Amino acid sequence: MKNNAVESYIDEFKLYLHQLDDKECNDVVEFYQEYMIDANLQTSDKIINELGTPKNLARKVLADYSIKMSEENYKNFNNGQITSSERFSKNMKMIGLIILALMASPVAILIAIILIPLMLIIVGVAVFLALLFLFLLAMSVVGGIGAIFIGLSVIFQSFATTIFYVGVGLLILGVDFFLIPVAIVLLKWFFSVVVIFFRWLGKKLLYGRKTPMKGEKKNA
């Protein structure tokens, strides 16, 4: 026998699951339909009190789905054929979904309000340092090239001076070209740390709470 409250909730819930493929969406919908029936949630108030609004529940589900995909390194996305830019984009989307899901959880929001700004401050400082490094790197490249030109401009006046300035310029450029890949590696490492932090935060604050998650043992 159909329950109008359940059907209405599920219909709205499905609207927010557009990021999932059809199979995953159907599995999630079936899980919560069965949960509501088993828990005898027959009115809208009871459903929302237990699961939250359809939009907030969808945020938690999408965050959970994104965390699992990230942990598996997206091996199930496009048969594992994923570019670095696509992986970066999906990890950024995962972070956004986790933040939205945490903001939708009354219990988690208090902790998130403390931890997320702290993490954002750390990220902000890292971005500032990265930009400062890029600025100094650009200036040193300009300085290195300038030193080479200065050296070449006096080649007919003093060969020793030319050797000195050209040598200094080449040394600066050599150090710069060594630092660039090192900086890229460090930035990638830092971003991976941010991703791991948000995955940990999402799993700690979204799992095991009042709202049941697909894959967890039902409490009803």
C-alpha cells in the first residue's frame, strides 16, 4: 500500500540526486523507501524528523558517494580513465558537497563551524605563500634573463664581466627551473592533504549519526 508522505518525500529526494547514475540513484531510493517502511515513518513530520529534509538528505548521500569515489581514486569513473584536471575538479566538488552536508547536519555543524574556517585559514595562508613564491620566482627569472643581457651587452668591453653576469644569470635560471617542479609537487601534496582532511571530516561527522546511510546496518 502506497503512502503519500513517503512517495512525496521520495519524489523530491530524487530530484537532488541527478549527479548519480541511474543504478546508484535507484539503489539509494530503494534503500530509503525500505527504511521508511521498516521504521514505520508514515507522516511527513516523522520522516523529516528522522531523515531531515529531502534536500539535506540528498546532500549527505552525494557527499557519501563522492567520498567513496575519492577513496577509490575514481577507478570506477569512465573505466578509470580520468585526467588530473578531472580528478582535481571532482575532489573540489567533493569538498563542496561535504561542506554543504555538514551545514545541513545540526550535530555536525557546530564542529564544522570550528574546523572548516581553521582549514580555510590554513589553505588561505598556503595560497598566499604560493602566490608570493610565484611572484619571487617570476622576479628571479626576470633578474636572471636581465643578468644575461647585461653580460652580453659588455662582451666587447670586458669578457670577464660578461662571463660573470652570464654565469650568474644561468645559475639563477637553473635554480628557478629546479624549483618549479618542486613547487608543483608540494602544491599537489598539499591539495591531497586537504582532500584527505575533508574525507576524514565527512566520514567522522556524517557517518554514524542519526540519519542512516546506504551501506550501514539499519537500526529500524
